Amino acid sequence: MRDSLTLYYQLIKKDSKGNIIKKYKKYKARSFVRQFIEFYLVQYGFIDATQMPYTIRDTSNTTQTISMAGNFWNFWTSNTGGLSAPVSNTNYGSVVGSADTAVTINDYALATKIAHGTSAGQLQYSVETFGAPTTDAAGSSWIAVRVFTNGSGNDVTIKEIGLILYNQYPATYYFLFARDVLASPVTLANGETVTLNYTFLTAI
Amino acid sequence: MINAYYQLSRFNFDKGIISKGRKRTSRSFVKAFIDLLYLKMYSGMFMSVTDTAGAVIANNYGFYLPLFHCNASFGGQYNMNYLNSYGNYYTQKTLGSDYGIMVGTGTAAVITTDDNLQTLIQHGTSSGKLQYLGCMIPGDVTISAPNASFNIERLFLNSSGGDVTINEIGIYAAYFTSIYCIIRDLVSPAVTVANNEYLKVTYTIQVSV
């Protein structure tokens, strides 16, 4: 069966000079998780926290009441939020981890998120960038891209990936939207980078 | 992945359920959906999206506003009034029959760039019209591993005095001052609603791991 909205991911590993070492297969992400559909419901229903509070579990395993109604004028010029993570920020945007615990619909965080940095076991997170939507007869799509660089001095292995949304109203919360365990772990040697491309696609 | 499904049922108060259609896979999130999702995720981004009136609207408010609002009230009632940060009502007056689940008579194949139903059935009681009742989300998200889903429903009443035939359905979502078609599906075979019958259209939005 063809999906109404499909999320794909692809990893591209490069050496320190930017040469491609390996372009991995483009996989269908299996795993939007429950927070995505709950956030979606809030969007469809225009949920107002004062009249119909709705709670969603954040990445710290705390249920948070969110609302889309009311106080939006203060924020409309902001260029953060969503998946638009800045450099070094691991709270949201595309994230990577080192565990391979099976995905469940109730996952609210990566099992073991890799921290930003240059110490052992860490990776440097770039800014999240986006490719604007494109449309053809078959459908529409856009991509979110983030680069992870290993400056730790040792190998770092990625086994899981995910997408985390930054919710700014009524307070700052982070919600896991998608999580996948890689079919084959990706090991980065010191100096190597991996680019993670997420593609959101609807098809007719 | 996300899947959308739809189901059409007919009933009246004398006979109860007259027919309960098969639950079918919605094929057709259209361009505005992916555009608005992009706006939602890429906060602060400006982007033009074509609304149901054919106007190209520049948007950048994605993160703070509901992009997929479809809780429309009864067809003839104005709604979409809400408070801004200064305590003032934002008085965008939109009829309940302007958004939410919509029905039409068009049979043209769905294409990616559809920004409208082909031939929208109007709200009313004259020939060829249906009364658009409220569009609602009747319950919470249902978790049944490996799935999570919720429903969007709308009732339509035929008081036109004759049959009305449904060939297409969709969801119009209200966002700020505009309305966008985010889903369009052809209904095949067509569903004919007799006078005094109700039509219930249910969309189910589901994620699965």
C-alpha cells in the first residue's frame, strides 16, 4: 500500500576533505511516533489550552500541556523552532544516537542520543538546513538536512536517528516526532562526517 | 509513515444506518499539505501557498499557528475568532462551510497541485446543496501499537428535496487568513444521498511504526 505521507532518510559519509566515502541506500523511515500524530491533532483541532488542554510527552519524559491558540503575535518573526536547530544544538532537529533498541509507537526520545562535542563518543552537530518543497506530477516533497562531524579522535558509531520538534508556545518543549534504528550502523572515523537527509514526501 | 483513510456512511433517523461504506485509503494529500508542513517545521520561513480561492498567499507564521485547523462550526456560522497576545480578538470571519471536510461532485482525477475540490457542493437547502454541519475531532489520539490515529468527522444533511451525489471529498484547512485544500480524494463508486438523509464522512489520520 502506498503511504499518504512518507518519510525517507539517507546517510552520506564523507572524509575530512569532503569526498564521498559511501552513499547509503535511501530507506523509508518506519517510524513517525505518537507525538507526531498528537501534535497533528492539536493542529487540526486548533486546541486551546485554556478550554481543552492537550498533553504530549516531551523528550524528558514529562507530559506537557500545549496549545496553538492565543498568544502568537509575540513570536511570528522568530526563526527558531520547528526543526530549525542551530549549530551544536542537540535538543531538536535531526539527531543521532548510539543505541539500537527497537522502535515503538510510544518512544519519546532516542534511546542514547550522541552529545555535541569533540570528546570521546561525541559528534559535532551542524545547523539544520532545508530544501524547499518541489512538486511534480507524482507528488510533493521537501528535505531537512544536518551534518555530523567526528572530531573526537576515535570512531563513533551511529545506530539510531530521529527528528525532534521545538515547540515554543506556551513554553519550550521538545517532542520526538520520528525515530529509526539503522539497518546497518554507521561508524565514523575521526575526521569523517555524515550527512543525514530526511525527505517528507506525499504522492498522488 | 502516515496514512489517511476515509469512510462515507449514510443514515437517517427512521432507518438508522442505511449504508456504511468501506474504509478506503486516501490517496491524496496534495501540494498545500507538504508546503504547510514545511512551513511548520522550518520556522520563520516565508513561502507562498495557493489557497482555495486561487490566491497565492505569502506565509511565514508557520510555527505558531495551527496550519491544519478544520474544526469548522455549522455551515452558516462565522468562526475563527480568537485572541491575540494583546487580548484582542482576531476577527477573521470564516463560514463553517468554508473549511473542514468538504464534498463535491467533480470527477476529475486528483493531481498534485489541486488547490480545490473540482465542483464544491454548496451549503444550503436548495437543489444540489447539502447542509454542512460541524466538522469535529470526536476523540483523542488512539494508541494501538504499532499505530496511533485520530478521526476527523463531518455530517452533511440533505434537505434539498432531491438526491445529491458525492464524487469527491477533501479537507480544507484554515490557516491565518486563508483556507487551503490539503487532501482531495475521488469517491468511487459515487455516493448518492437522498433527501432527508445524513452523510457522515470520516477521515482517519494514522501513523505506524
